[in-house]
Amino acid sequence: MIPIIRKLLLTFFVLLIGLIAVILYRAATISQPPIDVDPVEHAEIDSSSVVDRFSEALTYRTISPQEPEDFEPEVFLSFIDFVEDSYPNLHESLERELINDYSLLYTWEGSDPDKDPVMLIGHYDVVPVEPGTEDDWSYPAWDGTIAEGFFWGRGAIDDKSGVISTFEAIEHLIEEGFEPERTIMLGIGHDEEIGGLEGARKIAETLKERDIQIKYLIDEGMPIAEQIMEGIDSPVAMIGVAEKGYLSLRLNVRQSGGHSSMPANETSISILSDAINNIRQNPMDGDFSDLLRQTFRPITPELPFAERMVLSNIWLFSGLIESQFSNIPYINAALRTTFAPTIFDSGVKENVIPQSASAIANFRIHPMDDVESVKDHVRRKVDDDRVTVEEMPRARNPSPVTDYESEQYRILQTAIQEAFPDMPVAPIFFLAATDSRHYHDLTDHVFRFRPIRATPADQTRIHGTDERIGVSNYLEMIQFQIRLLKNSSQTD
């Protein structure tokens, strides 16, 4: 063999062995980020009264209807009265303002006026129970039933547990004699389920008019994820540090119709179907971003060795990771802008070829894209002048990504780990939409998190049948809110 070739082969094998050694070493030595939080004692709360109050909160049918004329103001006002009656200390110590009649803005003045306030927000409106599914519930949706270790009812997860647990925490702190150094504000919206335009947006506009800047804001969002992946036994607290954008496009086709006995080669339905299929087969590019790498950082050490080897060497296997994760819906949604056809409308009679066909496609926009880039992508992939593309109302770009290495993030992380010792915490994209999007002019630090223990099977309960939350989990939420309020109000 020619000496130079022998040297090249030898160099190649040395490099290959070195590469393998690096891969195996990283897989073998990767560990969870250290949790440097001192243990704290849980607050003593009257569990029986707490449970009764939340059960009652679930009986109020504070439904945000799609049609404004179906709104029932007396139900919302009754809920507000219930809150005032249930939390007398809160209403004596905090200033309460009604915003747009039904949303609530509370201010708990701190002793240091030089510190920017922190803000906790949520909403007490809920979605309706789909007509015809009432009997599918294990327990009635509006009775506030406590059974099998759970609260059952609409709003148990989304978002009355977040709102009422915050009230409970403040009521307890006031009884304890706690006084915040930093002002704490609460924004409780009444129409989040239909966009928050009359609730959260009006609260945010009020604060902006007063030139108030927020140190950081926490809204509903990601949960404590249990059984997050096969091979992961421990739960992980997921903090949403960015929110995807939203866009719905209507695709329209108009062609000659006629009798179904003499169909043309292409009809309005077939043209539209091809357009939808072209979009589906050509998804927007994915990106295993720095944020997603941080998401997987605390759970990678628990994976079987093969998966650990891949995820501890993302620099080498990013293409493989993206390919495999694209087949897992909730991870694929964090990788890229997603597309879902949601409405298809065409035809009036079984033997008539329709002249027109339309479909609505919904996109949840990744922070690396925006509304215009998604529309451009759709037009390129459809590539058919017979298909018109129309932007529908309520489109919005993705939120900014909150710095997950900031002091504000660490305050939230500490509160989580004080309430849930030894639990890993990870930043992640929040895939849905919250009222927090209305507050971005007031703060650069927006977090979306509720300490609700959730498994993949619980996903269908949100806005679906048998919404519920564990009684013990709800009590944990109150302990978390107490820690968060204490930590937030005493920081520099």
C-alpha cells in the first residue's frame, strides 16, 4: 500500500475512534443540572375549607360564548361576588378594580415603591361543554364534584385552579401577617377563551396608560409533565418562555359545476384537495433550536443509553433527532410551524358537482417564522392560480422568547423547586395561546406555567370531556403560589 494512503487511513481510524470515544463519554457522563435550593416548610392551610371553596368555584358557568348575544353577565357578576365573599382579607388589603365590568385588577402595594411590580394573571371564563356530550362525563361538568381524589368540572384545569389557588395563597399570606416589599398585581380576565380582547387587553391598556412596567409576568401555560417520554419516570416542570403565533387561511376554488354523471377531470373539490395535500406534504422547515436543547437537557440523563447517546451529542445527530421527533406530534409542534386543515366546505347535493369549494387551514407559527413567511410558503406549495388564499382575522406573529437564563426565570424556577423538591425544570415553547400576549409592551419577561400534574392522556381533558385536577395537586398549587409570592416580593 502506498505510504501516504496508509497514513490517511490510519488518521481516519484514529479520528473515528476519537469521535466514538467523545460520543460515548458525553452519553455516560451527562447529568441533570444541579438543583441548588434549600428545603422549606410547607405552609399550614385549612385543607377542608380550601377544597370546599374550589369545588364551589367550579359550579359557576362562566362560559365565554362564540356569539356576543349569548353572554350571560349575571353569571360572571355572581362569580365576582363569590370571590369577594370567599376572600375577605384579600379584598381588605388589596385594591380591586373592575375593568370593563367583568375583569379584575388587584394591586397589593409593596413597601418599596422603587421596585417594579410583578404580575400574576389568569382567567375565570371557560369553554362550554359540547352539546350532546354531557352524559359522557364521569361526573356532571358543573357540579364541582369531588370524587376519586379529583375535582371534576369545566375549568378545573383551564384556568380556575390557577386563579383560585392564587387567591388562596394571598389570603393565607395576609392571615400570616406577610407584607410584600415589591408590589404584586393580579390580572384576572373574563374572556380569554375568545381572545381576551375585552378583558386582558383592556387591563394591559390600563397599565400602559399609567406607565407601569412589570418586572415579570406569569400566566397559565405549561404543566408538570408526567410520563413525558418513554423511559422518563420522573415528572418535569415545563416553563413556557415563548408562545407560537396564529394564522388561519381560507383557500377558495371556483370552477364549472355540473351533473355528477359527467364529471370533468378536475373539480373544485379535487383541486382544493390537491392544494391541501401539497401543503401537508411540504411542512415548513424545523429547527432543533437552543431552546429545545435546553428543554431536553434535564431529562436526557434518564433516557436509555441509545437515546441518551443521541441527545447528549446533538451537535452530531441534530438531523436524526429532527427526523425522529417530527413523528411525535407535541415535539414536532415545538420544532416548526404546524399546519392543520380544520374546516372543509363544498357541495349542496349528492349528484351535483359543486362550483365552489373552500377550506380553512390553521397554522401555529414558530418563532423563527412569521405571518408573511407562512403565507408565502403556502402560495409556493399550492402553486395553482385557481386557488386563492385569504388571510382570516386574528392573525398574530409569535411572541418574543423570554430569556431563560435571567434572574426572573431563576425566581420562578426556585419557587417550583421549593414547592416540588428535586424536580427538574426546563424551558419550552408553549404551543397554544394565552392572555399573556396582550402584556408584551409591559415586560420582556413573560412565563407561562401552572404546576398542574399532567400526563399525555390528560391532553384531551382540556376543553374536552372529564376535565379534572387532583385534590392533592390543587393543594400543591397553593403551596407553590405561596412560595412564588414570597420570593417575588422580596427580590432586588
